Amino acid sequence: VGSALPMRGAQKLVAVAGAATAVFLLLHFAPKNEALQSGVLQTRAMRPVMGVRPMHATACRERVSRSVAPMAGHLNDVETLRHAIQAASVAGVGLSATGLASGMAEGDEKEVGLARVGPNTLIQTVGALKDKYGEQKAAKLLSQAGFGYLASDLPGEMVPEMNFHNLVKGLKPLIGDEQLSEILFNAGSGTAQYLLRVRIPGFFQEFVKILPKKPALQILLFAIGKAGAWTFRGSGEYFTEDSKDGNIDIHVNVIYPSLPLVSNFYRGVFDYLIHTLVDPELPVVPEVSVQDRMIDAKFVCKLS
């Protein structure tokens, strides 16, 4: 649609969409209390079968120690909490949403492990697990991975990033890379559907849809960076860059020790949003690398 628009018309649409973006950011820039929407969060979207095959990373050697149950109880001291974080990381488990997570102090949001991510990282992953294996087997897998409480007690607020990444590491030896990649991709798609239903205003979605492809993508990714990236980047970083060949690259840098195939979750999010709001045929090509223990989940949006 956009390519057929006269130049002035396209410029006007970009200006209007820019204004819409400003309003969107004003409404959504401040972090919200996810607990207020726990009812919505726990109502998972239907996940249509996606036509894009999830990525499979090369096999990684991981220490398998899954017999430790998630810790519970409240901690009054941040230093004690950090020791617990280290212990949980070694064991490959997480902090219970009803226990240690509530002891996190302000100022720890960007610390590796303590940095918080949206509850949909867990809610949608558990949902995708149940969709594939059924309630009973999914509950067993969660228990074996050290996260049995998630089978019946999903979070309604931000959670430590370690919970999500350690759940991914706990599931890997149980279901393998291929199945886990599919689960994470579907979980990312489910998260994107939640964003479209609850977080991204309808008027903003409609404006983006009528824009030419490149400005539509730029505005969408800019809005995500300003109003949504804090819900999934944790202690890492989100940014975009224009490549010399005219494409746009999306980067999600994961600092917390995780697996490269965790990038399937982020790919599921961007893939669904871009194909819904920008262009259903726009290729989103993954190029994932590991540099100094940091996972660079890069997604190339092929505009040319």
C-alpha cells in the first residue's frame, strides 16, 4: 500500500504516525504494575501454527542438577538475597514468585540475575509447554526442571531474569534443542499477541499498518525500545541499527548465562509483531552469536 502513495501523502502519514507514537510513549513509557493485570496475563492467547521454523543452536554442555526445589521465604537483606541468587544459579533453578522475588530492592533492577523481566516470559513458556505436551506431562517436566510451582502458580508481576533463563536451561536436557526451540518461539509469539491485545493501543496499530514498510518498521521498533524493551531485556540491552545494504537489524543482548537458543523467544516476539503490523511477507532472519559469554540475538529485517 505504502509504495503506491504519493511522496507528500507518505510524509504526512509518517508525521501523523510520529504524533501517534509520541502519545503511545506518553501513555506507556512508565512501567506498569503487572499484578493489576494478572487475570489478563494468565489468559493465554491461542497460538496459531507459525510458518517459520524456529532456530536450533548447536549443542551446549550444561551441568544437569535439577533435584533442588525452588527456594521460598522472604529475605530482609539484599546481600543474603544475592547469595541465594548465586546458589540458585549454580543449581539451575529460580526464585519463587511468592518468595525471594518479593525481597528484591530498588536499584537491583539492572544487576545480572536480579534484573526483572515481564511475567509473560514464564507464563507463555509454560503455556506453550502445556499446549505441546498436555497439562500432566508439562507439570512433570516443570518439576524435573526445578520449577514445579509454575504448573499451578503463574506470576502476576515482573520476575528475576534468572527464573526464565534457568527454566530454559532446565528444560534442555529433558526435551532437547529442537523441541525447546519450538516451545520458546511459540512463547514469544504468545507474548506478542498479549502485547497487541493489552499493551499496544489499537489506534497506533492501525497507523503503523498504513505506513510504507520502512517507516512502519522504524516507528514500531522505536516504540518497542522506548516503551516495551524493559519487559524483556533484563540486564542486557536492546537496540536497532540500519545496515549498509538498506536492512534494519534488531539486537537483543543477553548477559545472564543462558543458551543461544533462548533467542527463539525474542524471535517469536518480533516475528509476530512485524508480520502483523508491518508486512506479513517481510523476512526476519536470525543471526545469533556468542561474544565473551554475551549472547547477541540479532534479527535482520530484509527490506531490500
